[in-house]
Amino acid sequence: MKEDIMSREDIDYIVKVFYEKIKNDKELSIFFTKVVPVDWTKHISLMCSFWENILFYTGDYEGNPLITHKKVSEKKETNFAHFKRWLDLFEESVNEKYEGPNAQKMKNHAHAISMVMLKKL
């Protein structure tokens, strides 16, 4: 049986694995390279804080993902296929090493975020 997500280190692992998949993905990598070039160190740290706040209520994340993604979508339209691919890679990254209530919570929240973004963008 796999372990559940229990720490910032676990989140860090997932986020790094996920973004390595993104960097190598034909459909999604363009958003991070050509549409809005990303400072990966800063972005990964921010995403770790985001997910740590979601799972463990740390209060360490400040930001508005909807506004950020809206700006990206204005430069290059995002659609259902993009969000589906994002979710597939995200779930794959979580499932590679983790299972349990926090792993499920993380995946459920990712689904909720993608649905809100899809509707609002």
C-alpha cells in the first residue's frame, strides 16, 4: 500500500514530478515556455505553498489562480482538452506514489479548480 501525503516534502515531490511532465508535454508545455515563460523555481515554490495550504490549512499562500490563468488564456485560448490533459498528468503524478485521504483531497480539489477555471475562462 502507498502512503498518504503527510508533509510539505510530499507535496514538493508531487509538484516537481507534475511539472516535469508538463515541461515534456506537447499540448501544455507551450503555455509555460512561449505564452508565459515561467521562472520554474519561483513557480514550483508557489505551487507547493498553494497545495500545502489546501491540504494542511497553513495560510502560507496568497494569490488568485483565476486571475493568473485568465491572463494566460487571453494570450492563448485554453479549452477543455487542455484542462483534461492537466488533470490527467496531475492525477498520474499523485497516484505514482500516494494514496489516502489527502491524496484524494488533492485530486478532488484539482478537479474542482479545473471546472471553475473552465467555466470562468
